[in-house]
Amino acid sequence: MLDSFSLRLLPNTQLQPFERIIVALLIAAVALAASALVIHAAYFSSLTALLLRSMFFSLLAGAGLLMLAVKRKNVFIRLIFYALAIVALIPGPYLQQNYISIIRMGAIARETDIYLFVATVVVALVLARFYLGWTMVGLAVIALGYAMFGYLLPGEYGHAGYSLDRLTSNLFLRTEGLFSMPMGVAAEYILLFSLLGGLLLKSGLGKVFVDIAHALTGSVQGGPGLTAVVSSTMFSSINGSAVAGVVTTGTFTIPLMKRTGYRPKVAAAIEAAASSAGQIMPPVMGAAAFLMAEMTQIPYSTIAAAAAIPALLYVFALLVAVRLEAGKFNLERANPEDIPSIWTVLLKQGYMLLPLIALVGFLVYGFTPAKAAVLCILATLLLSPWRKETRISIAEIIEVCVVTVRNVMPIIAAVAVAGILIGVLTLTGLALQISSMILSWGGDSLLAVLILTMIASFILGMGMPTSAAYLLLAILVAPALVKFGLPILAGHMFIFYYGLLSAITPPVAIAAYAGASIAGSEPNETAIEAIRLGFVSVVAPFMFVYAPELLLIGSPLEIIIAVIGAFAAVFALGTSFAGWIGRPLSVIERLVLIVAGFALIAPFGAVQTDLASLGAKLVGAALVSFIIWKAVYNNDTRLSSVSS
């Protein structure tokens, strides 16, 4: 029994049964302790920030290192990871035990504190190396080296240098470094919402999403593609990972799309683009919404509301592209026998949507996001026993806790390194220097600053999880946009979108490559198709920077006009890229649609007067209407002549 349970917790390991069982039980115990810690802290808020964050990091880092150990065949290397796991479990209890004396001494570092700080940094770097890659490790090492040896640098980038005990005091004994705000967000929100998502999916919510989407869209031409867009967006919005969305829902949707005629690379691209859409869809947004609320000091509800229109634009563009792709290649419809009834799905499985509905209700009512998540976890556990298919056993709850810890480990590694960066940047004043450098290169041109920021965001976000990418960019890049004069929400949304773009863009494109492996398509061709389908993720950040009304910033009339213009523009551009609407479009017609699309998103103030902007929108609408009418009329005429 224990052997089979350990195999469920630690698949694909070659350990001897006894060692595997012991390690699996240790990981399960630590994962349960971490889950209990965050649930207790969320509901009762009884721990101070330093104690909660340090204990949280110790538990997660210990579990993460044990998970790394079991993948190593070499016994000596496994022993090193086991030793590091023991070391990782020390900082939390140590700070808990010595908290009063640390306060009394003004967080002045002692010799033991310095040793523990160095050990904790090593643990953080090892986690970053194996869960994120060398980039974050390099950034942390450079930051620490700069803090200690900055006196060797000449000019404005040099400083007096800081000793190891000063770094220990700032980065370890206070909430300004390793245990700063990013670690707090991970402890208070990210693990909690990931746990909620894991329980919901274990109860069968992923299948509910697919069935609802298939019931709504299956009978339409291109229905399987539309099913993929809707279900993957919903799934990834609570899962927090574009890649996880692809490998979970994609195993059903990609073969279904291929059976109805979608080319393999297009089927994989649709799934990758749709799973990426979930990362920008409220209320969770891959947990980045909570990070953004802390970084910007803007209420979570405001951020979630502001993110809604751009996210819906992205999904709308995908739906348009998928439907036009199906019409262009005259794809088959799904077999009616395979399409479930929406009423049957809702009657049998709809109750599993109640926790998500309750989550929105709790947030609207005024509960904190953390407390709302705890209540929804309780609701999920109470609802799941109603039917045998959705029942969650004790063993499955433990498995969900372990899988959740495994899934959030890249974020934990990222927030630990981000804490080091924040501490060093604050201590040395380098943050202001980086912002000044971007602004000096961009000069007085907002467009130039945005392009530089876009490039930096794309590069730094390569291969990173949603939350980790946003966090890194918020520290290093966003201050430049805010300093230039952009609304803080628009600036942070800008970097958030471009940090995500690398998931479907070569050379990394991890979500597109995951879809390609399922579809059997060429990875880079799949990534290019994903960019074509998800073009809104490229243009939307510029849209809401120049037209902040899309983020619900402005008067009601301006917001309404901007939203209508944006949806019309997305339709025009999507139709132009597809080159088909009832019939193939000529090059001239496609160019006219592109011009119309950009006219429709002409923001107030971007041209000479608001009246001119409104005129541009009207001209764009007229051009789109004309092209659609011309295409439909010509197609009807052609069909009439054929029938006669």
C-alpha cells in the first residue's frame, strides 16, 4: 500500500522501495504542513510577516530539494540534496525561536545569523538553478557581488560596498530581502490558490470545462478548435501554468481538432495560445494579480476588473481566428453523437462550478482573496462527495498537496531570488539607475521607451512561469515606465503581457513546444502559428498604454467607445491575417482591413483632437463594414450563379 502510494507521489524515480517510501512520506508531511500553514495564516492572520515567510520558505525549499534528490541516480549527489533539504528546514524555526532577541538587537547580525544567511542563499540558488535555469542564478550572484564589491566600480554605478553582516541584517533578519514582499505573496496567495486549483481539478472540474465548452461550440464549424479555446482558457486561469494547460486539456482537444481536419501545427498552436490566455484571465491570472496588487498597492479587485477587457480581447481574437481557419479550409464539424447536451452537463456536473462562483461572490462581498480561497477550498471538499466520480479521498488530498508544492516550486525559487534582488537594489539604489538607463536610451519618446521595455521584458521572461516573469520585470523594468509618466497599472500590465509572450514565441516557446509534442508537429512552425493566432498579446499592451480606457481608466463614454473600437479592430486584424471571410480576400482588401483596424484603435489624444480620434474610428468601422459586405455579397452572388 505504501509502496503504491509512494509511486503516485514520486513517479519516474528509480529509488529502492524503502528509500522511496521514506522520502515520499517526508515530502507528504512537509507539503501538508506547508498547506496547513498557509490556510491557517490566511484565515486567522496570527503570524508576523517575517515568521510566516521564513517558515513557509523553509518548508517549501525542503520539499523542493527532496523532490530534486529523488531524480538523481548517483547516491552521493542524492545525499548532497538530502543535506541541503535539512539545511533548508532550519531558517524558519531558527527565526521563530530567536525572533524576540532579533527585534531587541535591531536585527544586527550575529555569527550564527551570518552562517544561516549564507546557507539559505545557497539553498535559494540551488532551487533557482534546477527549477528556473542559470539566468536567475546569474542575476542573484551578480546582485550579491555588486552589493559587496560595488566600491570597485567607478562613476555613478559604484558605491561604498556592504559587508556580509550588513547583508545578513538586511536580506535575512528583516523583510527587505529573502523574506520580502514577493515571498509574502507566495505564502499568502500563490500556494493557497494553487491548492484550490489542484483540488478543483482533482474533483473533475477540468472535464467539466471541456464538456461545457464542447457542448456550446461542438456543433459549429471549427467547433473542436473553439472548444479548445474556451476550455483551455478556463482551465489555465485557475491552474496558473500555460504548459500545464496544454498537456492537460491538449491531450483531449488536439486529437479532436486533428480528426476534424485542423492541421497538426494549427491544432497545437490553438491549444498553446488558449492556455496562455488563461494566464491573463481574471480572477487568478496565474496568481500574478496578487503580486501586482502588492507591487502597485492597487486593490486586487481593481486589477482584476482592469485585466478583464484585454483578456476578453485576446480570447475573442482566438475565437475569430479559429472560426475563420475552419471556414477557410472547409473543415468538418464534430460528430453530433460526440457532443454532450449543455443541460445534461450542467445537471450532472454543474455543481462543481459552485466553488468558482462562490470565489467571485466572496471577493465581491469584500472578503480578502486569501480568506475567499480558504472558504472555496472548504466548499470544494464539501461538494466533491456528492457523486462518486468527483469524490476526493484522503490519499488524493495528500497527493494534491504534494503536486501543488511541486508545481509552485519554480515560483518559490523565483521569489527567493527576487527578494535578493529587491534587497540589493534597495540597499544600493541601483533600481533608480536601471530606470534612468532605460529612460536615457529612450529619450523623450514614449514609443522608444515602450519598445525597449518590450524587448527587455521578452528576454527576461523567457521560459519563466507567469508570476516569476512578472515579478522580475516589475522589479527591474516597470519603474522606468512609471517614471516616464505612465499610469502605474498600465505600466505593470505592459510588462506582464510581454513577459508572457515568450511562452508561445521562439526560441523558448515552451507552451507551443508542449503542444507540438502532442500534435506531432514541427515546434517552431507551431510557435509561429501560435503568434499569428495570439497576435493580440503583441499589440494589446500598446493599445492599453495609448488607450488606458481599455483598463477602465477614464469616463464611461470613453471606455465604451474604446472597448467597441478595440473589439472591432481585433476582428478586422484577425480577418486580415486569416485572409478569408466567406471567400478568400485580395491583398488590397487585407491591407484595407489592417488600416481600418489601426484606425479603430486610434486613442483619444493620439491624434490632433478627440473629434479626430472619433472620426478615425468611424472611418475604420466603415471600411470594415464595407469589406464584410463586399465579401458576403460577392459570395452570395457566386453561390446564386452556381445554383442557377
